[in-house]
Amino acid sequence: MSALIQKLKAVNFKEDFINFPLYIISRPFKGFGDLKYEDRGNPYFAFAMMVLLCLFNICDSTYKGFIITGYYSENMVVNTPYILIMTIAPVILFVLGNWSVTTITNGSGSLKQIFMVYAYASFPKLILDVIGLVLSNVVTAEEAAFSTFFYAFGTVAFMLYLFIGLVMIHEYTFTKSLLMVILTILAMCIIVFVLSLFITLTNEVFVFFSTVFKEIAMRF
């Protein structure tokens, strides 16, 4: 515990949480290059971004304006565990999928660097999504496109920064990077399929042993 406290004290919050994320937004190639070759950036920022993304998605499900959602509910029930899973699971899937693909295709990025690239690429998306959320509560039906624009622009910016970051940390050419993205998506699908199969088989085994136990209990 004391070691963790010492590490937190050593964090330069202004540099790692403000200056460097903004630097990546303005100069993505140089910024992600510094992340790889000069060890800039901080894993604590990446974890903080995951927390902020979870909080935003909860707020987005709760407070998005009815002009955008198309409905209004005074006593809305938000499934928080589901939102948290749907926020964190894609991150884990992407990081593992990309790492597994680049490991066998001579990519030089580590698991930690992939995770940090994902987090820093999410930073501009979070800012734009927050603007879109705020606007969704003040725009009229005719102005709804302004709010939708920020959500869409945030997604495009995220994909662009993520692609640039992966190119820089893996040292791939543009063509090989595109292939890497396709293979990463395929790897994510395979991981989901294997997990689904495992959960289904585990459930079947549980039901089998539960049935056997009930049969034995009824006989005695």
C-alpha cells in the first residue's frame, strides 16, 4: 500500500493528465511516438480514462436529452452493471485481440502500450461526447444535428487517433496497419465466440451436476 502511495506521489498530474493528452490531440504522430520511444504518458491516466468513460456512459444513459433519445422517462432505470460491462469489455477485447495479432505479425507494441494508446485515443472522444451530451439537453428538434455531430465526430476522431497510435507503436506500414486492424476485429470475434462457448458449456455442466444432485437427494 505504501509503495502505491509513493507511486501516486511521483505522478506529474499536470504533465500526464493534461499536457500530454492535449499534445497528442495536436500532434498525434509525434505524441504517440514519444509514448513509445521516450516512455511518455502514464498508465494511471489510462485507468482514469476507463473510469471516466464508465461514468460518462452512465450519465449519457441517464441525462441525454429526449430530443436525441426520442423518448422521455421521469423515473428511468439504468442498468449500471450492464453499462460498466459494455464499456470495459470492448477495451479488454480490443487490447487482447490486437496484442495477440501483433505478437505473431512482428508488432513491436507491448500490451501496456496498446492499452495506453486506446486510452489516449479515447480522450478527444470523451471531450466531444460530453459536449454532445450537454447540447442534447438544450437544442431544439431542428438543432438536434449539432449534438449528433459531436457524438459522430468523437467516434471518428477516436478511430483516427487509435489507428495512428497503433501505427506508431507497432511500426507498421499503412497497408500492414489496415490488415492488422482487420485481423484484430477477427481476433475479437474469435475471443467472443470462445468465451460464449465456454460459458454455455459451463452452464450445461452445472445443470447436469445440479440435476444429478437433485436425483440423488430425492432417492435418499
